[in-house]
Amino acid sequence: MSETLRNFANTYLMWNEGPLIWGSDVLILLTIIGIVGVLTYFKKWRWLWDEWLTTVDHKRIGIMYLIAALLMLFRGGVDAELLRTQLAIPGNHFLDAAHYDQIFTTHGTIMILFMAMPFIFALFNIVVPLQIGARDVAFPYLNAVSFWLFFFGALLFNISFVFGGSPDAGWVSYPPLSELGFDPGPGENYYLLGIQISGIGSIATGINFLATILKMRAPGMSLMRMPLFTWSVLGACIMIIFAFPALTVALALLLLDRVAGTHFFTMLHGGNPAMFVNLFWIWGHPEVYIVVLPAFGVFSEVVATFARKRIFGYASMVSSLILISVISYFVWVHHFFTMGAGPDVNTFFAIASMAVGIPTGVKVFNWLFTMWRGRIRLSLPMMWTLAFIPTFAIGGATGVMLAVAPADYQYHNSYFLIAHFHQTLIGGVVFGMLAGMYYWWPKMFGFKLDERLGRWAFWFFNIGFYICFMPQYALGLMGMQRRMYVYPADMGWNTLNLVSTIGAYLMGIGFLFIVAQVVYSIRHGERDLTGDPWDGRTLEWSLPSPAPHYNFAVIPVVTDRDMWWILKREGREEELMPRPEEVKDIHMPKNSGVPFLMGVCFFVGGFGVVFNWWWLAVAGLAGVLLSLLSRSFQYEEEYSLPAEKVIETEISLGRL
Amino acid sequence: MATHETGAASGSGAAPRHAHSGDGHSAGKYVLGYVASLVLTAIAFGLAFTHTLTPSPLVLVLLVLAGFQILVQLFFFMHVTEGNGPAFHSVAILLGFVFTFAVVLMSMWIMTFSSQVA
Ligand code: HEM
Ligand SMILES: [Cu+2]
């Protein structure tokens, strides 16, 4: 008996690995006990279920995405600090090779798929319907399904850490390394299933927001009157729809190789590992633009608002967005120039890669011209936007260097590359999402985040960023490869590595300031009573903060781009206030527990596949089918919110 | 979606839903499409499993079958010929074709090196 128990503990719980894992187990257990305890003590279970787990309201789904993204930023950040701690000094033994591999794999995967993706989806959800004058997204129920698939996919991935072992073949998970022969543990399966499940959710989100933007705009809002953030979401959705299927296929085939004995990506039996690399990057490159386009959208909104000027060159902004979405679909080979595809292939993709720089440059100049002679206010969203511009410009320049195929043979997989993509991902995506979070936070929660603490966070994070990543360009040119867990003392890399690690700690402190800022502001943050704390330009600022759950009591008729701004200048705000005789009954989608349960079933089924416990996999899949079926027989999926109720709410909000 | 009103225009709630009642997509059409796609898949699998063809003609045949599969999807399930929706429907289909062909043809182009090194 005790023998079996010990066996179980060692194989699945990895207790033979020592205090680090015990400590994590204890922490996780305490956290769970804490959460359950608080919910029970304050009798909040019902509230949790009714208001959150079953919600189909895009604003609440957005908030849940935001919370998940911040938690994952924390987990990915801790991973990053561990990696940098190991690299701080030569010959270090803080982590061994196996742990280092696991940690850079989970760090990369989490940051891209479970931090950046939910962060952009958070803003999609919170902002898009309000900006286009809609009451919800096109398919609110599907939206909930998307969220729960993301959530349980991320949970499945994260649980590998304490049950069975983390994946360790890099976030790109190339075969043959990721094939069964070289990587027998369950970690890779966790990677494949976690991403696959959340990926289904992402495709659904892409479809949902594409339909929302094309079909649900308020009357009068032609495409060319749409706010630029909404435009950027449209671009990102098109890319999601066309790029994610390639990932789905790549992961599914690799999974078949691992669990069903096929040979799609093995060298024996006619398989070809290079095809995985190809499929992965057909998704992978568009993916980096999927996460950065919405950030561009945020910057466009923020620059116009905080410079109090109309965005410079709106039409060129839109066309460069579209150009970026299309061109970035034709550049994927720049991730594997060294695979040996020959000069003709490499030349084509090198030129296409450099071409993406042109529309991106157009956008940067438009932001600068918008600020030119504007009356700029340096609030937090604007500070992050200003910090983005030089950071992204350097990242873009080093990107063009990497796109020079022959030169890439020198930098490929070196710290030069690491510095480049962190510069664009952090400087573009993270800065952008933080700017967006600060900007729309009052709209979500009804209060502003504290400026003073936010400035500390900003400076720590930015100074830390440069101290951390600038030395890495030099390290790369000096020959330091990525994914090295240890290096000898006589390479001349010591000082730069130590400096880089110090920078990483400074960024960590910056993150802690953000946490402190949120906690402090919940109590003491400036309340937003007007609904328009930044003197905004677009429709969402015409609503109270937070917006009532039906958003618009009366759907506005849009006559202009930046309509709210124009109405304010001309003293016509009244036109967007509801008049009682115009308020009608509103059809609202009903809450449903099925999306959550479907997520649970996906989780159970995925877990079964990870360990090849087929009975569990089948049970999970059966659950998924049942939830689909139950939805097909649900006829009453809407309810009617009577006009009197709406009027009551509007009166209590002081709008009538 | 062509028959739906936008939420805004109808002044109603969230989603355009349950509209299809009178547009007459008969079940027969779906069954036919489903069977056709199964048959096409079965042929492709059969050819790949039994090694009746040498690689290059096999790839060609598989590509043609895949092309038919796309047509089945478009005509039987997505009803491309029926809607009279706005222009972006055509743009979307066109874009889809561009991306599909780009991915398939360019992947083959990129992968030619492996036959050279093999
Ligand atoms: C505090 C900020 C961060 C620090 C200090 C940091 C540090 C690191 C380090 C040390 C590595 C491993 C390098 C190696 O040994 O090859 C790494 C890899 C990586 N990071 Fe970060 N990182 C940070 C934030 C981010 C963010 C925000 C993203 C994406 C949005 C990101 C994406 C990645 C990816 C994709 C990899 C590659 C993983 C792999 O090699 O498979 N990182 N990072
Ligand atoms: Cu790329």
C-alpha cells in the first residue's frame, strides 16, 4: 500500500524532486483552501455561479479574461525571473538543465497563448460592443464557450507543473525532439492539449467578433466611421480565422504521432519534421501580429484622446492595418531561414518580411503627427504609449536585421533574437495591453487606477526593460545562444548577463507595483461618476461607468467619426441620452451554465488523453457532446427586459 | 446570415438568432453533402494507406480530392450561391482562396529542399 502510494507520489506528483515542488504543492493547496474558505464564509458561491460562471455578458467575460491574463502574466513572470536568476552568474547551479528547459517552455507558451491572447480578448470583449453601439456580441453564448475553453485549456497546461511534469521542448515544440522517442513524459501532451482546447476557443472568438463588427454596428456607423481600436480587432479576427487552423492541424498531427503511432513528423516511415516547423509558423507569425494589432488599436485611441486631436491620417491607418494583416501572412519562413530551403525561397520571404515594416512605419508616423502640437496630457495610458514608440522602433529595426536572410544565419537562435522579440512583444503587446487596461479600467470598474503607484510601476518596468534586454543584443552578437542553461566564466558574458538579470528584477518590481496599485485603488481610487474620465472621443465614453448590462438603453444613430467628442464640442451631449418614449423592451441572452460545464468536460477529456487514460478521454468527450446536444434543444435562450425596468435603471444612473 | 437584421437596426437585444425558418435548406442537401465529404475522405485515406500510387501522382490526386472537398463545403454547407449579402462576403471568400492556395503551394515550394537532401 505505502509502496503504491510512494510510486504514485513520485511518478505523478514528482515528490522525489525535492523541496521546490513540495513548496509549490503547499502554496497551491493553501490558495485553494483560502479561496474556498472565503467563498464559503461570505456565502458567495451562488453569486459566483449566477453572476460570473454562467454569465454571457461580454463585459463580465472581458473582466474574467483580464483577471486570467494578469494571473498568467504573474506565472510567466515568475518563470522569467527563475530563468534570469539561473543565468545571472556563470556556472550557476540554481536550476539544472531539465528544469531550465521546462521553465523556458512554460514561460514562452504561457506568455504568448495564455497571457497575450486573453489580454487582447479582454479588451475585445470590454470595448468593441460599446464602441460600435451594440448591446452585446453577435453570439453571446459562443462567447462564453470561448472563454471557458480558454480557461480550462490554460488550467490543463498549468496543472502539468504539479501533476505529471511540465513540457520541455520549447514553446515551438519542434519534432523530432517533441516526439515520443525523445520526450516520453506527459508534459508534451499537456502542451498539445492545453493549446488545442484554448485554440478552439480562440477561433470561435475570431468568428464572433468578425460577425459582431460586420453586422452589429449602430445605424450610421459605416466602416470608415469605426474607431481604430475596432478596426484593429477586425484585422486581428481575420488573421485568427485564417491562421489558427494551421496550428490546430500541426498540433493534432503531432498528437497523433505521440498517442496513435502515426509518423507525420518522424524521419522514419516517410514523415517530415520540417513540415511541423512550416505549419507551426504559418500560424506563428500571424499570431505575433494578432497580438500586436489590438495594441496598435489601443495606441490609436489613447494618442487621439490624450493629445485631444483627431487621429492623423485615419484612412492610411486603416489601410496599413489591413496591409499588415495580409502581408504578415506571407512572411512565415523568416523563422526558419536556416532550415535550408534555398536562396529563392529565402529571398522571397526576406523581402516580404521587410515589407511589413512599411505600413508599420506609416502608423508610427501617424501617431507622432497626431501628437504634434496637441495638448498632451501625461496620464498612465499616454505614458505607456509614449514608451512604446522608441521601444517598438528599436524592435522593428532589429527585426529588419533578422529578416536579412544571410545575416540571420549569424543571429538565428542567439540572444540577439531573444532581445528582438521581447522588445516587440513587451514593447508592443505588453505596453499596449497595459495602456488599454489603464484607459478602459474606469469603464470596467467605475474607478481609476492610482496615478502615483502607476508611475512607479511604469518607471521600474521601463528602466528595467532596457537594462534587461539591451545587453542581450550584445550577448547574442558575442555568440551566446538561446536556451542555454549554463555558460562558462571565460566567454566575456558575465557582466552583461548580471546586468540583464538585474533589469529583470526591476521589471518584477514594476509588476508588483501594478498589483499594489490595483489593490490600493479598489479602496482609494478616484471614482468615475461622469462615465467620461479622460474626456474621450468614442461612444463608450457616452455611457456610465460601468455600463449597465444592456449597454445602450436606446441604440445611438451615428453621424460622425469621434462622434461623442463632436457632440461635446457642440454642447449636444443630450442627443445620446435616452428619452423615455424611445425606450423599448430589450431582448437579452439568458445566462447558461453549459459553457462552463463544457469547459470542464474538455478539461477532463484532455486530461484523459494526456495520460492515455482512454476511458476518461471518452467520458470527457461524451460530456462535450452532451453539452452540445443540450444546447440544441434549448429553445428559450432569450428573455425580455421590460422598458420600465430599463427606464428605472437609467433614472438611477441619472441619465433620465 | 444574410437574412438577419442587425441587432441595432431591429432595436432589439443582443444577437441575431433563430431567423432561418423559410429559406428552405432541405435536410436532403445536407445529407448529400455529408455523404460526399465522407466518400472523398475515404478515397483519400484509401489511396494513402494502400500505396497504390507512387508519391508524386498520389500528391496530385490528394490535392484534387481536397479541392473537391472545399467545393462540397462551399456549396452544400455554406450555400455560396444563395445569399445576396453585402460585398464583403465575396471579399471574404476571395481572401480565403488566396490564403489557402498560398499556404498549400508555398508550403510545397518551401519543402522542395527536402527531396533534394533526401
Ligand atoms: C519580465 C519580462 C520577461 C523576462 C525577464 C523574460 C525572460 C526570458 C528568458 C530568460 C527566456 C529564455 C531565453 C532562453 O534561455 O532561451 C525567455 C524566453 C521567451 N520569452 Fe520571455 N521574458 C519576459 C517576458 C516575456 C513576454 C511578455 C513574452 C511574450 C508576450 C515572452 C515570450 C517569450 C518566448 C516566446 C520565449 C521563448 C521560449 C522558448 O525558447 O521556447 N517573454 N524569456
Ligand atoms: Cu515572424
